[in-house]
Amino acid sequence: MIDLYTWTTPNGRKVSIMLEELGAEYQVHAVNIGQDEQHDPAFLKISPNNKIPAIVDREAGVELMESGAIMIYLAEKYGKFYDVGEGRLRVLEWLMWQMGGIGPFLGQVHHFVKFNPGKAPYAEERFTKEAHRLYGVLDRRLEGRDFVAGDYSIADMAIWPWISRFEWQQIDLNQYRHVRDWYVRIAERPAVQKGYQVPKFMNDVPMP
């Protein structure tokens, strides 16, 4: 049994989608970041950086924070969605791309463009421009490919929840047709549909 501490954010959805894809037995603990529950002392013992998601693997006695680390751990534990050899490097490469680019920069678009429009025009322009650059990188990568790194992997699961907020980013997915097709392909997976709604239903999976 794995305890998953999470909320309805792209980073949280990465792990719930992966657990559903694995068919793993897990228990959900909602951490409402809108009510500052991530600062609760009990949660801080598991996630010292007071960020979701975090897991406790009761079987192995492992507590782990940071979504990328959790995904690598689960992939190694279950032996799925993480290739070997050269393929493994490509998965790791694109997982790190998500963690260093897609996540931080699209998060800034959400902050400045969706939630605080008009307050910092320079920031809005800078991060929107970077969002389009990153979408372009992903679009070129997906040309002629079904998934970003060979077979469906943790790299896809990590990137997809951030792209699912394309409306927040004021992105028209039809401008990036390879991303659009990849996005729809993954969105139609039953495990993705289910994992998207953890820890609670917020909205249907957005579709272009």
C-alpha cells in the first residue's frame, strides 16, 4: 500500500496518473494547498519542502517527496514505464526537461497571466513567450513519434498534466498539432482519466 499526499495540480496529477497506470494499491490523502495544509507539521515530516506530492511506501518503509523522484522510484519498483539503456536516458532526459522547463515556466504563466493579469506586463510577455518556445520544442520532438521517449513512459506522464492546462496558458493546441495529437492520445487512456480526478473531481479533462 502506498499513501499518496496530493492535490489537484499538475505535479500532483503526475503521480496519481502513474499509480493508476501501474494498477498500484494506494490511499489518497488530500493536502489542500489553498488552505495551507502543506504547512502542517505532520506533512512536513514527509515533505520537508512543504510541497505536494509526497508518498509513503508502507511495504518498503520509504518516504519520498518531489514528483520526479517519486516517478523514478515507482518506475524502478514496478519495472514499468522506464526503459533500459539508451531508451532510459531519453526518458530521463525528457523528464528532467519537464522539471526544469515546462513545470517552472508554465507555472509562472499561470501566476502572471491567469491569476494576476495586468500587474506585471514584462513578466506576462516573458513567460508567455517562453511557454510558446517550450510548446515548440515539444511539438518538434513529437513529429513522427507517438510518445516523447520511445514507448509511453514517465516522461509523458510528467509532461501531460502541465499541457492539460493549455487554456490557463492561453495556448491554442491546434497551433501545435503534434502536441495536440499526443495530448489527445494520452487523455483518452482510462488511467489518465481516473488519475486526473485525484484527490477529487474538479473538471472534466480539458480537450482541444
